[in-house]
Amino acid sequence: MTHILSVIIFLPLVAAIALAFLPRLPAKAIKYSATAIALAVLAMSLHLFANFDRSLSGMQFEVINPWIPALSANYHLGVDGISLPLVVLTALLGLVSMLISWKIETRIREFFIWLLVLESSILGVFCSLNLLLFFIFWEIEVIPVYFLISIWGSGSKRNSAMKYVLFTLAGSALMLAGIVCTYYVTGSLEMYVLEPGNGMGSIAMVPVMSSVPIFFMFLAGFAVKLPVVPLHSWQPDTYSDAPIAVNILLSGALAKMGAYGIIRICISLFPQSSQRYAPIMLTLAVIGIIYGGILALRQTHLKRLIAYSSMSHMGFVLLGIFALGQTSMVGASLQMVSHGLITALLFITAGIVIEKTDKPAIASMGGLARQMPATATFFVLAGLGALGLPATSGFAAEFTTLLGSFSSTVVDSAQWFTAVALLGVLLSAVYILWTIQRVFYGPALSGFDNVRDAGKLERFYCGLLVIIIFVIGICPTILTSVIQNSVTGIVSWMGG
Amino acid sequence: MNLDLLRPEICLAVTAVVVIAVDLLCRHKWLVTVVSIAGLLASAGLALSLSGGASQSIGNGLFALDAYAIYFKFLFLGITLLAILASVDYVNRLPKLNGEFHALVLTAALGAMLTAAAQDIISIFLSIELTAISLYALVAMLKNSKSSESAVKYILLGAVNSAILLFGLALVFGFSGATSLHGIWQAVHSIRPENIAENAGFLLGSALTLSGLAFKIAAVPFHMWAPDVYEGSPTPITLFLSTVSKLAGFSILARFVIMTMSFQSDALSNTFGITLAVISAASMTAGNLLAIKQHSIKRLLAYSSIAQSGYMLMLIATAPINSSPSTDGYGYSLLCYMIAFALAELAVFTVIIIASKHADHDTTDDYAGLAKRSPLLACAMTLGLLSLMGMPPLVGFLGKFCVFIEVAQHGLVWLVIIAVVNSVISAYYYLKIIRTIWMEAPASTDNIKSSIAPKLVLLVSCFGLLLFCVLPMLLIKYFEWLGLHY
């Protein structure tokens, strides 16, 4: 199974092409086959997870084939401890989003084709070890998201979709310029050649004058995706108008592409620049945490509230990354997975509530725990995870991140940033608990008498996510043992 | 004179004459198409028999037979073949003009092939005029007011442009004493940097020549004709104008710039390089910004094509910074980009040829809901537009990427950044069309009928767009086989 990564990445794509060309399939066949593909991808990624050698820090399951030799562009795939959990997370969320989309009734075939293409491209980003290949997967993702939001979304879906595309393309255009400049100054597109440990070919050998602009070009591309504060304005609109299945992939997997790119490219290839500009990024991270939290408090629509809460929690990822310490970066990686699971669960339950009551505004809800007890339970559990209750993955991740950033010796005054970030935890407790109270408790409203609770299928995948959230929360070493060694390799270049 | 080395061109000229004869003498009009296609294939076969050898010159250096020329012979023959196939239905609707259409398209292609091979200012001018005059007649083919208007615009501006080009070439000859590009290079090379001011005539001549060629590729500020002519021409001719005619302009512009302006990087060549870079930046920016406001799809594509000229010009701007005067050493990127551009234009314009009932006023709204009426057309149009936009995994992305890399390597990083920003601007209007195609309610419910030939063109171009990005080695192997060296 040397090509297992290629199979994982391209299976959904091949399935999408097959779906596009097969003659009129019944809707059920499309839904079942797409789900089966997602299940197969998940199974294979779990196989990787089981067979991953936790004692090594380098890449595993590598595949390398020449592609355009003149540009040193190779078809080079591999996973390490940082990307593997994200591959599994994407595969899991891919499956969940397929299951959620069984409800779709319009243009079913197209919907599942785009969803499969999207899954392929996200998996490709996490596995690519060549800058050109990375960029290609990064860019492909835009098209399915554009179609998914503007056809199956709600509200002013077309404007939101266009906004998303233009923001993303602007970021990736800068990234493309960064890749071109990288090739110009080093003559290579291979990530392992560009790493500081590699002596001559690495970017570390390039004069600071030219490496700093390149660092920022890459950073801009990733910051749009994450999103980092001044570049976040696409996010609430996109999240509130996207269909739930896309919300899950956007917040759960696509946002992680930004964070992953920062670790894999900005930090790994440009350790000196990262260290020099870390205070700026930490400031932005803290602003994101606090600002996202405050805006979440003021939202009147359930999905927009979750969007801002997601932004606030991604701030912790950025904080952990740019604190540049061993523990903080492990925490950030853990937070990526945990945030993916928790935000997905929040979006799913919010989606169920909005679908059954047909009202997106928080003010018009109330007392729903009576009509939909199962949904309320899931939402409460996800909310407790988001506010960092011990025994949930949210606690393990945020605690490790904050502990790591507080004790980081690489960046000066990381303690102060951590102290301010702690306010974000407090804020999230306030808006989560307040939302639970406004939506699910209080007097029962007569208009909701006929509202039905989550169905069997919905309970199944919500339950699945809850179990994983608690398993990781109780026993985080499942993930940290994988992450640990790879982070050590990256942090060692920091000299801290 | 070793005329046998011009076999492909002679074959094409004979075919054009035979086409007219068949049109006069034979009642079966489909025979005209068959003869043209047979002629193109025969010409390609003859070009094949010439390829792979060492570079030679034909007719005392009038024309060159090098890998670069052969690349363009195949490119133009291929595009012409596909364009004729794509317009089968369209031409059948104009039975009286069947013969003229094919004969003139063949002579235009002949002119383009000669242009790419020309390396003497006399042959350059004659070849360019051969293409241009054929196209003047073709633009006017429909004989309605719109078509005639654009033909008059095209002829008048084209005539002025020919005068400018001729004047420029004459000045270049006058001040260098040579008509061959190599002779001009030698003359230029002997000018010392400090004496450059005394050769103002040569500088003026070069500048006028470049303006004349810039008109052919519709680069800003010589682009004004393009939107009107593209809109008014019969769509197959628009396709021809935007591919064969434009790429022929590029082939000679690149050869002229490389062979006469590679001055071992002194102040003069840098000045020319920077001038071209500015024209390139202006073309892509103006093209993309003006395209946003367009409602007519052909006008929009005209502006998009101006922007595309800007991307291709980026590379030519780096040429004066190169040192050796040989087209062989030229990077693959421009040639790769040309193939990507031609495939994308073929896909998009073939869709327009098939879908448009009223050839002269097509708004983008007429394509609303095309996906429901014909998924094949919608897919082809989407792939073509995405490739023009530079979206992976289509060959347009790869072309752009290679161009950016090569331009950055020559130190024009600022130009790369402008180009990258421009790709984002262009995404807006390309995606707007794609959105109209896939998400609006259909503009009408009639089925879109077409014969098999145009569909074949769509399949070929879409397949090419995907294939060459996934397996770029195919293109590189092809270039190596032609004898182009990286």
C-alpha cells in the first residue's frame, strides 16, 4: 500500500467524475455511493492513523514522482504528526457532511459531486509536500465551495459566495506570488529542500531582505483562510448563508488549511521571520479571540453567533502556533482537531434547530428543550466543549495551548498575551451559556408545539461526534503522541 | 531558392485555390469543407516531414525553418482545423459564402504560418498583410450593418497600422542597412551605448515597428479596435482573430524582439524591456477592468483577450534582458501558455458559435441556465473560462505559473505581482459568466442543436485543457521532440 495517500486523496475525485458521467442514477444511489466513498476514505485514514510510527518526527507514507522536472515540481505526498490528525478529521467531517446532505432535494447529483471534489482538495492540501501541488489543491477548493454556497445556500447566498471567492483568491494570489518568488530565490519548490535544516537550498540561507516579503505573502494567503482579524469579514456572511454540510467543512476543515499552512510553510520554512514577527501575530490572535467573543455576544442569528465563536476559538490556534513553544504548538494542533469537531457539532445542532423551527433568529426561539430534548442535549454538550469544560477535547486543547503559550520562552512577553487570551475563555462561557438559555430554556413557545426532535440518523452522527469529543478530552494522548515528535522537529529550528 | 522547404505553406496555398474551384464547379457544398480539412492535414503531414532537422533558412534568409517556426506551423494548422470543424453548422447557414469562407481562412492561416517563419523585414510585412487582408474580407462576410461597420473599422485602423509598421520597418532598414533580422542585430550590436542618441532614427523605427505589432496582438494602447471588431465579426472569425491572428502577431513580435533587441543587457535593451513590461501591465489591467462592465459576451471576451495578451507580453518583456539572439533558447513557458490560451479560446468560442442564434448581439444573459439546456456546452464554457482565469487543474494555470516563474527569474517581480492581482480581478467577471450559466433560470427552453463536428472540437479542447495540466510532461516532450531547448 505505498500509494495509500494517493488513493485517499483521489478516490473522492474519481467518484465525483464517475457520478458526473454515469447516466441517470436514482437519488438514493447517489447518496449511498457518495457516503460509501466517504466511509472508505475515513477507513483508510484510520488505517494510516493506526499504522503511523509515533516515534518518528519526519514524513511517513511518502510518495514522490517527478512531474515537471524543469521546475522541481514533484508529485510529492506524505503525512507527519501535524497533518495526519487533520487528514482523519477531514475524512470524518467529510462523512458527516455526506450524511447530513441526505436531506438535500434539489440538484442532488451536482451537490454530491461538488462535495466529493471539495473533500479531495482539502485532503490534497494536507498531504502535499511540494509547493506547486499544495497550491493546486489549495486553489481547486474555491470552485466547489462557490457552487455549493451559491446554489444550495440561503439568504443572500450569491453575494456571500462571491465574497468568499474573492477573498480567498486575493489571498491565494499573494501566496502564488510567494511561491513564484520562493522558486526565484531558491530554485526549488520542494518543502523539504526549503527547510532550514537543509543548508544550501533552504530559505534560511536567503537574505532577510527577500525572505521577509515572501513570508508575508504566504502568511496573507493563510490568514484569509484562518481567518485572522483584519481579513475575517467574509466569514460571518459565508457561514450564515452556506448549507450546513458546507459549514462543517468550512469551519472544521478549510479553516484548518490556513492554520496548517502557517505551521507547514510560514513556521517551518521561515523560522527567523516567524520569530521576529511573532508578537504582531500574537496581538492579532488575541484581538481575534476577544473581538470574536464580543461580536458573538451581540449576534442575533444562531449561525452568525457560531461563526464568530469559531473565529474566536481559531484565535487560540494562532496563539498556540505563534507562541512558538513545544507545548503551545502541540496545543494548537490539538485545538485544530477539537475545534473542528466542536464547531461541526454546534453547526449541525444549530442547523437542526433552524430547519425544524424555520427561524434563524435567536430572539424568536425559546424553550425548545421541551420539543427537542436530544438536539438540546447535543447542543449543550458541544457548547460545554466550546467553553472548555474539563473532560471535553476543548478543555484539553485550550488548556495545553494556554499553558504552552504562557511558558513559551521563544517569544518575549508571551505571558501577557496569554493572560489577555484567558478573557476569551470567559467570554465564550458567557455567550455559550446565554445562547443555550435563550434557545432551549425559558417558557415554551406555543408556535413550536409541532416541532419535532432530531431523527435517528441525526442522533447517530451527533452522538458519534460527542463520543469523539469526550474520548479526546479524557485521553488526549491518542492525538498528542502522534503530534509530539513532529512539533519537536519544527520547534528545534527556533532555537528557543 | 530551396522552395521545397516551404512545402506545408505551398500545400495550403494550393488547397485554397482548389477550394475556390470546388466551390465553383461542384454542387455538393460539404465537399469544400472536406477539401479544406484534407489540405490542412496534408500540410501538417508535410510539416511533420520537415521537423526535427537542423535550423535552415529559406530564400536567402527570407524565412527560417527552425523548431520555433515548426511549432507555430503545427499550432496554426491545429487551431485552423478545429476552427473549421467548429464552424461547420455556422457556415452551412450561409451557403453562398461557403467557398470564400474556407479559402480565406486557409490563406489567413497561410499568412500566419509564414509570419511565424519570417526573419526578414520584407517577408515579415508581406506575411502579416496576407493574414490581415484575408481577415478584412472575412470580418465583412455577413454583410449586415454590424459586420460591415466592424469591417470598416478594422480595415481603416489596420491600414493606418500597416503604414506605421511599414514606416517603422523602413526606418529600421535605413539606419541598420540590413533587411534580415540577424543583420539588424549585428548593426545594432555595433552601436556603442554612449552613441545611442545618434541613432534616434533606429530607435524611432523600432518603436514604430513595436507599435505596429502591438496592434496585431491588441495590446494597450493599440487595443481600441478589438472589442468592436470582435463583437461585429461572425463568431468563427472572432475565434480566428483571437487565436491565429493574435498568436501570429506574438510569434513575430517575440522573434523580432529576441533577434534584434538582445543587446547584452545595456541601458537600451533595458529601456525596451521596461517599455514592453509597462505595455504588458497596462494591457492586463485595462483589459480586466474594462471587461467587468461588459454585457455582450463577445466584447467581454475581447477585453479578456486583451488582458491575456498582457500576460503573454510579460515574457516578451524579459527577452531584451536575455542575451543570445536565438529563438531556440526561449523558454517553454510562452509556448505552453499559447497552447493553453488557444485551447481555452477554442472551447469558449465554439460554445458561442453553437449557442448563439443571433450572431451579432449576444449578451451574457442569453447564456443563463445553459447548464440545463446543454450540460456539454456549459462544462466546456466553464472549463475554458476557468483556464483563462488560471485556475488549477487546467493548463491555463500551469501556463501562468511557468510564465510568472520565468518573469520573476528575470527580475521583474513587480510585473508578476501586478499580474497576480490581475488574475483576482479577472476572476470576478469570469465567475459571473459561470454563475449565469449554472445558476440562473434558462433564458429559453429550445434545445441547442449542433452537428457532431463542433461537439468534437469541444471535447478535444476540454480534454486538452485537463490533460496538459495533469501530464505537463507531454508538452515538454513535444517541445523537446520539436528541437526547442530549454
